[in-house]
Amino acid sequence: MKAVIQRVTKANVSVDSEIISSIGNGLCVLVGIKRDDSAEDMKYIVRKILNTKIFDGDDNKKWGASVMDKQYEILCISQFTLYHNLKGNRLDFHRAMSAQESEPFYNKFLAELGRSYKPEFIKDGKFGAMMEVNIQNSGPVTIEIESLNRSRESNQSNEV
């Protein structure tokens, strides 16, 4: 599972020229789901989104506060294109989870974010729709987080 996290002063998502979700200060998160992602991958990404110190702290210390510390909102956008491969100049999405599987997985992800934080602070787009996402990136700050594949995770623990 992959998340591209953007610190924003505002963001919104539109479908058919109608704004369906918007936030003020917070995070806009593009979410990619890979074929073999599991509940552990989801929990890892949720934990990182909520706890990564991406904002200035109350004492103006750089990188001193998380989205939860600041009590900011999160706008999530499902984006299967995060798991693309280039074959020459053509895009291939075989690594992305199928829409039939990824929609319920994505909905569980949103529910987990809400359970771990405040459900009223979690907004999203419309799964599978052609969306327009407008953000005002603050900083700009954009980070990418990817959950560890279980086989890579065990290899890394052996290296430590």
C-alpha cells in the first residue's frame, strides 16, 4: 500500500464539476492499493498518516506535530495509478488491486482512519470516478510512504 501525503492549507475534490468534499488545513492523501496488500499494510499506512510529524509544533518547532496533534482534517483520494509500471511509453497497472477488491479494502482503510482518529475529520472522493483534486500545498511538503512487503520486512529485521 502506498500513500502520497501532501500538507495543505485547503483541498477539495470534484466529480462532474461539483465539489463533493473539502478540507481546510490538513493532509491530502493519494492512496494506492497493491494486489497483495493486507490488513497489516493498511494499519501501517494509517499509523504513518496520523503520526508523522509533518507540521510545525505549537512552539514553532519545525516538523514537530502530526495531523492528530494539530486536530486537522484529512482528504483521501483512491488512486490506482500509484501502482503503475511503464512498458515503453504505455502504462500497465497489473500491480494494482482490482477495482472489485480494492473498493471494499479502501472503505475499510477509511473506516480504520476514522476509528484511529476522528471520523468527522476524514473526507474522501468518489471511488472509481473521474475526479478533479484541487490543493493548496503548504510548504510545499509532499512525502511518500509505502507499507513494507512481509518478505522485505523479515529480510530487514534479519539485517538489523
